[in-house]
Amino acid sequence: MEFSLIERIRALTEQPRDDVRLGIGDDAALLSVPVGQDLAVAIDTLVEGVHFPPGTAAADIGWKALAVNLSDLAAMGASPAWALLALTLPQPNQAFVEDFSRGFAELARPHRLALVGGDTTRGPLSISVAVHGFVAPEKALVRTGAKVGDAVLVTGTLGDAAAGLHALGNPFQADDKHSSARDFLVARLNRPTPQLAAGSALRGLAHACIDISDGLVADLGHICTASGVAAEIDTALMPLSPALMALYDDASAQQFALTGGDDYELCFTVPMARLANVQSDLSRIGCGFTRIGRIVEGSGVKVRGANGEWLESGYAGWDHFA
């Protein structure tokens, strides 16, 4: 049964690439890194009940398992190439595997990402994906480059995925407006869009970059710690979707945006002199972005309220062991 499941995964996710010398079917894959490129590697694990609610559609799990990893490549400015998949199932389930693989492949194919190996085993439902991508030497986006005076920007809108998770467990009035908003937020939770094109466009422009997986304040805090600086952000500037504002009051929407995570947008810092270039390059690829603050001397992240007051700290993001 195990080998038949592996064969179905291979068949449903097949993506030919010249740099894959040997893919699924042997003890290890043989891969060729192009001359003049660094290899960027990232891995994430998704566990049922922790990273996705029980009952989530298998196709959505397949999409998200890949998306969260591609988002890491996006934050590095890398272009995706290959992936490894380790799939743990409570019992053999061909229908689940086929739907999972279709969701995975739906995101992989537009990026020409090849699944080149992995493993299947029995246990509580969990998925580990390792992705590999390419970036030119010295061109990768990192967390260590933010400088005092930089603008802090984010792509997309914030708080949608966390609100979608909340909405799954909290019924709303069943009219068209609320149902449409809820569906949008849940889709943002289940099928995040990794900002790969934006990451590539920011090479040579951004001083520092990170994807928003654990919450804006927490992830921007990682940039600040790595770069030895502080950040000030303004809640009045944070980009919030109409769907989020339709279902939640201002205070709840703000909390989701600051701490919710799981949006997989990019947060990055840019010197003021390059803002026009960022505007031009991101607009050209159709990527929306918003300036939400600035980098200053000091440490940590300070949050300014809508009335100009500094809000108390305590905007902790996601912590697996908290």
C-alpha cells in the first residue's frame, strides 16, 4: 500500500526539470545546482490541530503545506526548484492522498517546482515539506540588514488568516455579506499565496525581509533583533481587508493584524531613497504593499495607536512551545 501511495503522489505531482537528474523512485534524488547560483533550503512541518483544523480539506492541506515553505523562499528572494515531502497518515487513505497531491500540484506547477522525493509513514496526521530554490550569490534577502531610517512595508493585507481561523469556530449572521466575508477569510487561512514575485523584485532594493508567519510584531521583531535596531509601526496605516472589517470591530481586527500570523505576506525594510523603485517594481507585478512604519535606534517593536498614543507591549506572536 505504501508504494502505491507514493506512486500516486509521483504521478499527480510530476514536473519535469532539466536540473533533476534522478527524482522519485530511488534511495535519493540527484539534483544539479545551476552554475552561479546559491542554493536556498527551507523546511516546515504542519500538524493537524496545530497548523490546520481537523476536517480541513485534503487539497487545502496539500496547497498550504507547500505554500508556507515557498513563502520562506519568497522572503529570501529565491526562485523555487525542488521539494521533498514526508507525509504521515493515521491509516492508508488513497482518496486523501490524491486530493492532497492535487492541492500540492496546483500550487507547484505554476512555479515549475518538482517533487523529487520524500517518505510516507503511519502516525498522527502531519506533513513536512522541504523546498530548495536558487538565488544569485550576495543577492539573497536576509533579516540582518535593516538600518535606522528605513521604511517598514508589508505586502497584501494583514490579519485575514487568523480571523479566518476564528470565524471557523464562531458562527456569524447567515446573510450574503457575512458569508462572503467569512469565505474570503477562511480561504486566506487555507490557501495562502506565497509572495515569490515580490521577493524576487525586492532583491537589491530591500535591506531586510521576512515572511509573516507568526504575527507582524513577532516577525518584525526578528528583523529588529537580527539587525540590532528597533521599529515603530502605526496601527492606522496597517492594511486591513474589507472582509476583515466586515466581520470584526476595529480592536479585534487590529489584534489579528498585529499578532495573528499565518498570512504569509512579506514584511521588509527599504531605504527612503529606494521607495520609488519599490513602488514601480511591485506595481508592475501587481503586488499591493503598504508603508506601516520605520526603523529607529533601540530594540524591539513599538506600536502606535490610532490616536497617536504608544500602546503597551504584549503583542506576542505564535510560539509552538508557549
